[in-house]
Amino acid sequence: MKNKYCTYLCYAIMGLYAVSITIISPLLTYISNSFSVTITQAGLIFSTNFLGFVIFIFVGGALADICGKKKILLIALIGFSFALLALPLSPNFFILCVISGFVGGFGGIMESLVSSIIFEINPKNSTFHVNAAQVFFGLGALIGPVGAGIIVASGANWRLCYYITVAISLTTAFLFSKVSLPMSSKSSTVNLGELKRIFGDKKLMLICLCMAFYTGSEVGGWGWMSTFLKQGLMFSIIKSSVAVGVFWIAMSIGRIFCGRLILKYKTRNIMIILGFSSSIVTALSGLVSFEIAAWIIIILMGITYSSQWPLILDYGGKQSKTSSGMVFSVLVGFGGIGSTTVPYLMGLTSQFTNIHFAMASPAVLLLLVGLIFLFMKKT
């Protein structure tokens, strides 16, 4: 019963984190107008957010192995709450980007440690529960952009979206402080030998590359989706926000479906299918020129992207015999590297070519994910 309560609370934290990052998509144009920057410059918010994600996550993984995962996760939740509060209070765009880095940093620690905790307290069915956590991530990612779109469409300031999220975050931190985690013993030092073994494992490094390629493609896809639909297909703010929500509904449905497939088929085989199919759908997204096609592509993107993140994470966790805290930090950290670079490169691509080509560009990375898993058995 204790493990079940801990697992559900971890699901809630994943949903909260999803809300915080996905509300950026419908708010991006409002933020750019508030600080008098171009939409491409506003895209730096994604980069600084995930840059902080990468920097914090490795430190968080090491500290979790020393101090305990609950203590570090609670500190991250509190820091995350105050960073979210400071973000809408930023006096200029530069400070906003710096604070966004702290939001991403604390959020990265949350995401990696929550995944690690779920993995550890559910040893008999870890793949199912890690995937289920991403279903809750999808739920938060649905609530975030749709809720934000409704708020700003009603005439309220975009900053209100962050104030509401702060209240939810502080409540979650309070509940988490009361829970007892049945975790394994702590380490007294940071074992650099473990980190060396992780980076020396060629197979694990290929899985880390897959995490970077996929996560960057996913964040770029939903991050620029609202802007793409408004500029390329003249969607309204409500309709473009709902589109991001539809993407996450399709993601959640895909994850629920894959959660059943996981019980029957090998993770590697599912990843091969998801990698190749998502590459095809992403390439087709650049050809969309009318509304009905856009909705179809958005749904197909959500379904084909669905369980790639949790499956890559769980597959990597099972390939290593080192500390789960450090392994998950490295894997999620590589995802942060992808999220830092790919969306920004998509923004530059849009500026120098067009937004249609930019939306289709991650297809190459997703194709590589499918190819790596296809040849993984030979590695």
C-alpha cells in the first residue's frame, strides 16, 4: 500500500512538471510581445530551460545517491516552485531566460528522480509503471496548454498561468514531504567509477543518443506546434492551444496502448516500430497545408511518439548494473541536451527557410532512433 501511494504521488509530480513546460507553447507569442523580442528570440526560453535541465540533473543524481532521493527530490520541488514564481516577475528577457534555466534545472532533477524512484519501488513491473508515469505526464501536458490558452483568450495576463502552477507545486511539495519512501541505502560518496563505467558502455551511450534525438524531436514538435499552426495555417490562439492538447491526448492513448504491448512484446521491437513510424509522420508534417490534414498529423504524431521516452529510459536502466540514480540522471540528461539544441535549431531553420521545413526536420533524428534500435542486438 505504501509503495502504491508513493507511485501515485510520483505520477502527480510528473503531471505537474508537464504542465510547467507545455504552457510555454501557447504563451510564447505573448511572452515575446511583453518583452519586445522576436518569436525566434523567444524560443531561447526552451534552450535555457533545458540547459538548466542538463546542468542540474547530473548534480542531482549524484546528490541523490549520497543524501537520499526523497530529500533531494523535496528540495527540487521547493526550488522549482520558487523559480516558477520568479519567472513571471522577471524585469527583462535576459533575467527571464536565466530563471527559466532554474525552472528547467529543478524540473530535470524531479523528472529523473521520480523515474528512478518508480523504477526502484516497482521492481516486478518497472516498465509498466515508468510508462504509466508518462501517461500522467501526458495528462499534465494536456491540461497545461489548453488551460493556458483559455486563460489568455479570456483576456487575463499570461503571468496568471504561472501563479496557478506555483500554487499546485507548493501543495504537491507539502504532500511529498509527508510520505515515507521505502528506498535502498544511501552511498557515502560520489562513485566516479560508476560514472566512468556508464560513459564507457558503448551500448548505453547509443541509448543515450536515442534519448537525445527523441526528446529533442518531441520538445521541438509540441513546442513550436502552436506557433506553426498560428503562422502557417492561421489557427486562433484557442484552436492552436487545443491542438497541443490533442497531441498529448494522442500521446497518452498511445502510451496506454503501448503499456499493454509491453506485457507481450520486447521493448526493442516496439521502439523500432515507433522510431520509423514517427519519422514518417514528422516528415509528412512539413507538407500540411490545410486544417483537416493538420489534425490528422497531430494525432498520428502523438500516437507514434507516445512511449518512446519511457521505453528508452527503462531499456537503458536495465542495460546497466550501476546506481539507478546516476544512470537515470545520465539518460534524462542526454534528453535535456537534445531538448536544448533541437528546438532552437528548428527556430533558426524556420527563420532561414520556412516553418514547414522546420517542423519536418526532426524526422531525420527519429529515423536514427529506429535504426539504432534495429541494430542494437548486434552491438
